[in-house]
Amino acid sequence: MKETIDIVVISLFDGLSGARLALDEIDYINVLRYYSSEIEEHPITVANNNYPQDTPYRLGSVIDIDTKKLLDEIQKDFGPDIKILLVGGSPCQGFSMAGKLKGSSTKEGIDVVTLEQYLSLKADGFEFDGQSYLFWEYVRIKEDIQPDYWLLENVRITKKWLPMFNNTMGVKEKAINSNLLSAQNRPRFYWSNIPMTTPTDANILWSDISEDLPFRELKPFVFGYFGENQRIKGMKTTKSNKANCCTTSKTHTNQYYLNEDRTKMRNLSINEYEALQTIPKDYTIGVPEGARFKMIGNGFTRDVIAHIFKGIK
């Protein structure tokens, strides 16, 4: 039997509290308190519904976190030797090939490549493009808190920005595809001081989690002309072994499936979305369906994060 490890968690960009879900899978880690930073209403509602004990420790915007006040509170309540875990998946659109590729930059087009530069620009009142600059808020909090364990998740970063991530975090990225532990192809990069290994393939297929739901007639005008064989970029048939990566909208082409003869189609269901991210069925219930798809698509694959957290000894 493993010795129990007591920790306090600080989860940035918390979403639906996916890190909390992952920690629940590890019986020797005891979460004494779970702080979280999130600004979107519906993910906060879902997190509060499932973990009401964490409601008093919602920190609001990551930009507003007073690290000295937070650390003083943690050490006052739990002592100076308490173990702290910092976790987060900062906004990725600027670093992804699927995004605007502006990375971490100001609205004037100044590339932000160090914490010192970011803090100086922030103090001088510069505005930043998009949300990917919030990576530097994760770095700021990490530097101030000096957590015992930390984990950062993001998409597959483009070549221009990957060296910045590796140099800033002090470790090389670890590439893990969620398809090893789920029925979804979802390649992601992870940086951590927790020893990380590649998960053993659990051989979970789309057919293992898909529901028996009705299809509707496929109409070519929905996505434009497909040609005689109706081949649709990004779409798969029910014969596919793995689903495409969950996005933030059920109307994205990745979230449609064709029947075996490619004559009919249907959307993925919300429970299939939850299953693809290895989230418990109906975990996200209680908010509008569109918000559920969005928060699931933005979130962690729970079992991948749990696999990484098991490296905490």
C-alpha cells in the first residue's frame, strides 16, 4: 500500500475541474484543498455542482491572483511544508496550426518571449492579442508559488513557439496522444517536473463508447459538393477505430459521423463527447448543451492527466 500524499492544488484555467476529476482516480493522493481559477460561468457551475466543497476557493481570473496572499493563506492553514500542485492548460489558439498563429503577442504585433518582458508590457498598459499570452500568467504564478509539483498542457505547439515553451519551463515537451487511453485522437504536449511516461495503449475504440443513435440522410449542400463518392474532409464512418479530436462545437465537421455506406450522418451525442474525454457520464449536466460541448472540448482527457499524476510519489 502506498503512503498517502496530502496536497493543496492550484488549478489555473480550470474549466470543468478536469484536474480534480483526474486526482479522484488516484487513491493515495489526498486533496486537502482545491483552488481554481476560471472566469466562464457554465464550467464554474458544473464544477460547483460536482465539487461543492471547492466553491469557496474559486479564484476568479488568473490575471487577478495575488500569489503572496494565496501562498500565505495556504501555509497559514496547512503549514510551510505542505505539498502544492500547480496545474493548467493555458489558452492554445495562438500556438496551434488551427488558430491564428499569432502566439504570445501584443495587439501591436510585439512577440512576448520572456516573463520579464510580459510583466513590463503589462505594467505599461499594453493590450495583448487573443488569450494565448495567458501562458505567462501560468509562468508568473509558478515562479511566485514555487510549487512542489507542476503540470502544463497545451496543443502541439508550432516550431516558432516551441523553443520558448521548453526554455521557459526548463524541460522538453512530452507528446501524448489521448488515443492511448480513450477512443479519441487528441495529440497534446505536456511539460512537468513530475516524471512522465507514455501510457500503455488501452485499445479503446470508437465502437466501445458510441451509442446506438439514428442517422439522417446526408445532403451534399450541408458541407458543399463532395464528389461522386461523397468523401468529406475530417469526417469518418462508423467503421473508424478512433474518433477525431473533440472540438468546442458539436456543429464542427469533426463531430459528425457517417454510416458505413456513407449515405447518412449524425452528430455525436453529449455523452459520447464525455466518454471520448474519459469524463463520467452526465458529469456536465445542468447547463445548456452548447456550453457542455464547449467545456468538454476545451478540457483535459481525464485519464491522461490521471496517468501523469500517478508519477507523484
